[in-house]
Amino acid sequence: MDHLVYISFGEGRHVDEVRFSVQTAARHLGAPRGDWRIDVWTDSPQAWKDLPVEVVEVAPEQVDTWMGPHRYVWRSKIEVLRAALERSGGGRCLYVDGDTWWRRSPTVVFDRIGPGRSVMHLREGRPPAPEVAALDHVLQRYQPVDTSGRPWVFPADRDSWNAGVIGLDPADAAVCADVALLTDQLLEHGFGDHSHTSEQLAFAVGLAARTSVAEARDAVVHYWPTEMRAPFSAALAGARSADGVPAGELFDRLWAQRPRVTAERAAKDAAKRLLRRVGVRR
């Protein structure tokens, strides 16, 4: 059994986003090919009883521990992925951010995961300037090492990856410990003063060193840009306050308003990735 993994800790707009993403994934449950389920790791289990998910309850104290010494919220997704792999019974695990929706079945992404084969959302090309400055700031002061004490190598031609989707096989679960340690070292030595992407960099470097990484963007849309996310947040809030409307009808309304990349945005993103792949950082 493979596991599609979501996180919902605390309150806020992310809860509505996770619910919508889960519903877009659930449309593909029971389809031919693939044996997978949806797991929601949460400190509010009652909020998920109406959806076709397996709830994994997490105590608030555990969430605090997972955020690490620097109280970095995104560190918890490293630890949830590690814990999910441990309890998967040999199944592959695919972590997905809440601000996503599925255009194809998760099965097609699970098929890209195996021993030595991992998944992230998309290859963004050469690292952006803030990430380069943040890493330079760290390396001038400290040499990060992995859990075996070996120095990490950060090639000049390395790629930056979006970490809205991360998929791993249990055979590569040890990568999570390396990613968590690298994230902690980056934060300890000032990476966060220049960039908020420490766990994303750690996943990109760690997975590239230990596995072959594939993209998932053809199957799942990650709508983190503000111009896409803000309007949909308003639609989600409106749906939540619509009393007496059947759940199926609410979902249909939201599906019609789901964030989609405009042709202009797609062209700009493609041009940016191309420039960054040839070494132009913006």
C-alpha cells in the first residue's frame, strides 16, 4: 500500500487548502492501477472524519519537537515523511503541500518512485539569487556535513527544485535524516537571514546526491504564487461559510474556480527556468 501524505497542524487557510487537495486526489481512489491511500497527519483529527482519509493523530508536543531547535515550521514535513516511511509497511510515500490540486491520478507519480528514484514537484533550474547568497553566507562560516560526517558538496551547476511534492521509497528513508540535519545546520549558520528555502535546498541537495529525481508537475498543480493563491483562498473561505449547501456541490464550485496557470504565467515561468538552467539567476 502506497501512501499519499498530507500535513495539517494548527488552524488557518491551509486547512481548507488541504481539504480541497485531498478531494481532488480522492476522485482517483479505486481507479484501475495503483494501491494507495490518503493519510492526513494532524493535531485536529475530528476535522477529517468526513473525508476518505486515514487520520494519523500527532500530539502538539510532537509537532513542536519536529520543528527543531529553530522552530522552523517546514522542518516538520521532513519528519512526517520520515515517520510515514517507517510506518508504511514497505509502501512508497508521497508528501504533498496543501496548496495543490491533482490534475492526474497520484498513481502516475507513485510509478516514478522506487529504490534510488525519488520525486519532487519541479526542476526550477539554477538556484535563485537569494538562495545563492544564503548558501554563500553559510559556507563562509561553516562546512555542512551529513549524518556520517562527510562534507556536503554544492556544485555550481546544481539545480533548484520546488519541494511542494516529495516522494521516496522506504529503501531511501535514511535520506530524511540527512535532510533534517542539513536543514538544521543551514539555519544554525544564518541561511534563514537571506532565504526561507532551507528545507527545499536540503531536499534538493540530499535527494540529488542519493537518488535520481523526477518531476511531478504534470500530475499535480502547486499554486503557491500569490496571484494564484490569494483569489482561491477567498473562494475556499466562501465555501466554508456556505451553510446548507451539499458537500458535493461545494466541491464542484471550487473545482470550477481552481487555480490555473495563465498562458502568460506559463510562458514567464518557462523562460525563467530556461534562463536559470543556463546560469542566469533572477
